[in-house]
Amino acid sequence: MLKVSNRDKIKRMTELAVLIALEIIIAFTPLGTIQIGTIAATLGHIPVIIAAVVLGTAEGTFMGFVFGLLSFLYWTFVQPANPTAFMFTPFCQLGEIRGSAWSLLICFVPRMLVGFTAGEVCKLVKRTTGKDGLAYGLAGAAGSAVTTILVLGLTYLLIGRQYVSAVFMGGTAPENAMGWLLAAIGGVVLTNGIPELIVGAIVAVAVGYALVPRRRVLGIDIGSSATKIALLRGERVEWTKRIPNGTDLEQAISELSLNRVKKICVTGVGASYITGNLCGIPTERVEEFRALGKGAALVSQKRNLIVCSVGTGTSFVRVMPLRIFHIGGTGVGGGMLAGLSEKLFGHFDIKELSELAKSGDLNGVDLTLADVCEGTISNLNPDTTVANLAKAGTASDAALAHGLYNVIFQSIGVMAAFAAKHHMVHTIFVCGSILEYGEVAEKILDGVAALHRVKFIYSEQAAYITAIGAALQ
């Protein structure tokens, strides 16, 4: 039997633990600090950049918090009588000069922004250029620049005079204290900030290429109506393909371009029938909802959302930075649309039904608020549906087709909106083969979004999200 993958969470936690251990070494040993005059330069931003590039923005931001926390502990308990401590802890004291609460902002905010900036720059450059090396390098440089500019800049703006007083305590401070500090900061930027930026870029490129998966993996989603296939190289989708059910899967795979494919990952309701390797390539079964969540996170470039997958039925999956889990579902979906279409029109073709629905007037099949009262109620518009298909007995085929879409996707949209509100998120990613001809469905969902103040997002790869996620395991 194929083994179901459950290693991703443990792998991520292990990688974070290693980076935290490295951060502790940097924070509490001489290996991580370079003293330049009265200002201490640190290499603590390097693990933060690595986390952002390898694991993502959320993990990078978390590592930035760890960096700030360790810095706070070091300057509070190890070096509290050092002028540099005034930059990172309010609990330092030199004579009559005491620390400032602004130090907490200097200590934490720039460090967390290192991870956030590096992660977002990496994603943006990958998405716009498709060049991984450039993305890693610019992310490393941006993260290094953030820590240098913000720490020194906020020190100058928030505690500049206090810091100068601590530096020259017992001596003669320069007449233009802030001018002296500005010159000192400029010197640090030139002598240390620029080398740190270069080192950050080099490390990010090296570690990114070493740790971010770049092998080719084939993801296969064996659904109840069709099988979807996606080939990924690392996190880049190289191509997608659909094959009808009933086709010999192994024969279909053997006809594809499988050069240098290292693994096949299968998921979906039909994956349980796969009991061995396909085409002689190591094959692994992946839990469907986890594959769905990972695929949605990659395609949407978001790590905090609800995934609404419209297949034969509809399932809802919660995606969080460190966790993906199934939260529920409904039998309302494509199966209901197909069954009712066959009953009402004698056949079902999703493209034809979509075109028919676009030409139909919803007011000719649904009972709306305008039909039962004048004006509006609360935030409901006059064209808000009061009863789905209430006029079906006299409706035209086009109106009836539109009404079918409306009853199904209003129901799905409202359930998705309630799920989003319950989990306190704003974004809902909608996917599934039915969205390939989803102009009517998307318009209905957007109407629900306006009413419930959530946001539905869509993708051209809507049919292949689960296959893409399977390949990411």
C-alpha cells in the first residue's frame, strides 16, 4: 500500500527549530556580533532571511520576532550597562540615564519586518520574473537593508539624544550631538551595512538553491469525474493536463513528458485504488484536503484563508501559516448542477449551460425583495433573492439555467462566508473544474461577498489546485 504523507508539518517545525537554535548561537556568542566603535552590528538577520526565503513570509516574520526577543534578552541581562543596550531594551541604565520604552519598538519591529520584507520580495520577484536566483538575492538584500536602515534610523529619530548622552557619559559630548550621531550612523551604513547587504544576498541565494525543492514532481488528482495532472519543478507549475475517467492512468502518464520526474504524488477519491508505483517512478498517496490547501496557498500566494473547492460536492478547508485542516462541506455542488440540468434540459454540458445562464434574467425565476416590498431592508438591495426558483413554473430555459446557478452558488457562497467569519478571515479562494466556465458563478459569489463583506478570489488554474498541492508534498 502507498504511504500517506504526514511529514510536512514535522519537517517545517524541525527547520524552524534549527533556525531558532542558530539564532540563539548568534545572539549569545561572539560569533554573531561585530562591534564597530560604539555600535554593535549583528548577523542575527541571516536566519530570519533564510526562514523567509525557504519557508515563507509568515515563518520569516516569526523568526524576526525571535531575533528581536533574543536581542532584548541579551541587552537586558548580559550587557545592560552598554550604550548599545539603549537601542534594544528599556531596562538598561548608565548612571542617571535610563532606557526608553521606544527601545522595544526598535528591538522588535525592524526585525519582524526583515522576515516580512524578504518573504514578500521573494514571492513578488518569483511571480513576476520566474527567476529563483534573482528572487533569493533580492530578498536577502532587501531584508539586510531593512534591519540596517530601520534600526539605525529609528534610533536616531526616537532615542538619539539619549543614546549620545550614554555614549559620552563622563566625557564631553560634541556640540552638535545629533550631527555626530548622524555621521556615525552613516559610517556604519557604509562600512557595515553594505557588506551585510551583500552577505545577506549571497547567503539567501546559496541557501535558497540548496534547500528549496527544485526537483520535478507529478501531482495527480483522481476525482469522481476526471483526473487532473500537474507537473511542478519546485514551486513552479510547468504544465497541467486533464484526462477523462476510464482512461488507463498508467498508459496516459507514460505518454507524458516525464524527463527527470523524481516522484509521483496521487490524491483524490480514486487514489485509494493506486497500490504501487506508477511507470516505475516512486509514488506516494497524499491526503486530499492537505493537497487542496497547499495548492491554494501556492497559487493564491496567501497563507491565511478559507479554500472553497467546488467539485461534485463542496468542501471547505482552512489554510493557516503552520496548519491546514478540513472544516466541513456540503453536497451542494457540481453534481447537483449536472443532475438538475439533465432533468430539466435533457442533457448536461457545462459550457452550454453557462452560456445559457448568462442570457437568462434572474428576475424571471427567483422571487426578489422588490417582488414582496418597496424600497430596501437593512443592507439588502431590491434585487436580493428572497426565494430561489420560486417562479420556476413559468420561467424560460435561460432564466431557469441562471436560477440553477444562483441557488447552488448562493448556497455555497453563504456557507463559505459563514466559515470565513467563524475563522476570522476575509479571503476565500474558490477552485474546482466547474470554475473553468465560471463567469456566472463568479458574479453570484461576488454578490454574496458584497453582502457579507468577504472577498472571493479565483484562478485560471482553478481545476488543478489539488493536483498542484499534491506535487508540493
